[in-house]
Amino acid sequence: MRPLILRLVVFATLVAGSFLALGARQSLAHAVIESTEPAANSVVSKAPHSVSLNFDEPVDTALGWMRVFDSDGERVVTANLGRGEGDDWVRVAMPELENGGYLVVWRVMSADGHAVEGAFGFQIGESSLP
């Protein structure tokens, strides 16, 4: 693996491990993410103006948030969630992002009142994969 992807994988593993260590659990009754824009693990040619998450049911954004980190682990966005195309979509506007890898970490409240959280990455510009 190239250094950029390796750093993203290590960072994502640490984030996921911290959620598990804190006892974050998800059962089948909770909201499940169906898609993201940009797509998880995708390579896009231009920086997105926003990041959107689509769930299989409406979610509550009042206590939700999204954080975006660059490949050096620096936080480039911390924001409360806004609504997207419906109650099952959430969206956050992005600043001007440079080419490189990004990790999106998010949290929403499921309709049953339980927290649902996760993470995914995307790349802007050329892929650093072989």
C-alpha cells in the first residue's frame, strides 16, 4: 500500500476501534446507511461541495454530527448535520478541499433513539492505489 492509503486505513481502524471501545453497538432495528455522496471508497475528479448520507429510515440530526479528516489526520470539517433530500438524507457543506484522501466520520440518532455511527473514505484526484 502507498503511504496515503496506509495512513487512511490506520486512521479509520483507530476511529472504528475507539467506537467499539466506547461500547457503540448497532442492531438491525437501527437506521442503516444505504449510500453516501461521494460514494464510500471512491475516487472523484473534483472536490465535492457537500457530503451526504442516505439511510433506510428517517434519522434525527439534532444530536448528529460529521467530521472530515485529511490524510494527515487533520480535521478539516466539524459540523452539525443538515437535511438533504428528505428525512432519511443528511448533508454537510464542504470547504474547498485539496486533492488527497479524506475520512468521513459521522453520527446520527435512529428513529428508536439509539445512536448510529460510522466512517468511510474517499479520494479527490488521482488514486494512490497501484
